[in-house]
Amino acid sequence: MPEAELIRKVPAASEIARKIIKALEKGHTYITVDFQSSLLLNNMRGPSPRHWSLYDFILGLIAVVGWWWARLDFDRRIRRYGHAKGYSRQ
């Protein structure tokens, strides 16, 4: 990835720090600064309490569908790679 694109996609340290402090002031236990991190944390946390149950539930539903689709995509890519390299089952 080109450096300019990476700089554009990754938030600045000051922006992340501002979001962390804002979440701490609200009393949040687990702090994330973007949607992907929030989705990942939601599916790794197990039964740990969070700050908004409905939001966590919706993220859980998104993850169920997302990971199902991702797994199918990963398997498809692996099969294509195997066929291209001559490792296909006979």
C-alpha cells in the first residue's frame, strides 16, 4: 500500500487519543476508535459487559453473517490457489 494511502486511512495519534479520553469520560470499559475494532472486540469479548447491549447485539449479528461470508471467500481463494498450483484433489 502506498504511504499516502496509508496515511489517509490510519487516524492520527491525536485523534485516537481524543476518542479514548472521550470514551473514558463516558465510563466505557472497552474502548475502540473505529467500526472494525468495535466489531472485532464484540466477537472476542465473550460474556464481558459492555456499554450498550443493543449495539453489541447488532454487531454480533453482523459478525455472524460477515464471518460466514469471509469463511466461504477464504475457502474459495484457497481452492483457486490449489488448482492454479496443481494441488487439486482428484
